[in-house]
Amino acid sequence: MAFNNPGYMTRGFQTEVPIETQLMIYDCLEKAKRSLTVMDYLQVFKLDKVSSNGSYCQRVVHSQEVPPFEKTVYLTLPEDRIITTKIYVIDDGDHHTFLLASEY
């Protein structure tokens, strides 16, 4: 099964993604490993800011293409720690890498 190997983070992922969001992405990946029978080598996380009752939170949409999968989770963070970006987690067989889409 994919993603049962060492994981690495790019410098962009480490510096631009708040630690709380990094942990949420890691948690989403771990839950997907337990619930999906097949995981695509490419996991996509779209992050954006959403408003609810006058406050903001981080929306994380986790998806893969084959087989189709999508799950949305929300994370309460201070507004200055909410980011809008796309993150890829790519498994090449030997290891998996967390990176910003702009680093691909």
C-alpha cells in the first residue's frame, strides 16, 4: 500500500504551512490509509479560508483521482495562520514527499 515508507517535507512546505495545518494534513493522510482500499500515488490538499459566524477557519479539501476520493475538514486557527494554497503528497515507492504545488 502507498505511503507506508519514510516521509519528507520540502522547505516550502516546512516554512509556509503552519505546524497545525501540517499535522492536520498528516492526520488526513493517515485516516485515508486506514479507510481506502487503494490510494493514488498523488494526494492533493487544497487549502483556503472560509468564514463562519463572523470568524474564519482553515478549510482543507483532501482528494485523489484514482479511485475518486474527496473529504473536507475544517481547522480553527488565528486568521493570520490561515493560508490559501495547494499541497501535493507524492509517493514514489521509496518515500513520500509533502510539497507545495508551486514547488512541483
